[in-house]
Amino acid sequence: MSQLRTSRLVLAMNHLTTFRGSTLRCTYIDEGDSDAPVVLLMHGEPSWSCLFRKMIPPLLKAEFRCVAPDLIGFGRSDKPTLTTDYTFGRHVNWMHELIIKNCR
């Protein structure tokens, strides 16, 4: 996992498996104590995790851990070239994999 700092939030990057066996980079904000209760902040279309930049500081102050992923194809996450890759089921699977890997 690599990290990139933008303003005061850290964007982490994780590699997710695609349905073809290759990998995609999924960026996400992960702030707060790793043992704290997790608040999962999910954006919609056409947005990205930076949408939550003003919500995260008060949640951190309330002692929550904030995880805000960029959906594949949005923000700084990888963008598959085939439009057929963008299905609801694939987004669910990609986010499930990210949550299982990082939010335990």
C-alpha cells in the first residue's frame, strides 16, 4: 500500500483484483486510530472521496476511524478502459475486497 498526502488527509492506495485476474489501484482516505470504530464514507456518482474532507475532522475528534474510498473509475483510483467493466456487481466486489483488506 502506498500513500499520497493531499492537504491534511492521506490518500492510501490498495491493489484490488479484477475479474480478469489483473489488478486495479483503489485510492482511499484512512484516518484515525486503527482500533477505533470505523465510519465508512461512500460517495456516489460523479464524485470522489474528497467530498468528505470537511466531515472527517469532526468524526476524528469524536474518536472514529474514517475510511473513504474512491470507487474504481473515480477520483484517483484506476479507470478501466472498457465500459463493460463498470457494473454495479463489480463495484460491490471491489469495495467488499477493500473493506475486508483494510477495515478489520
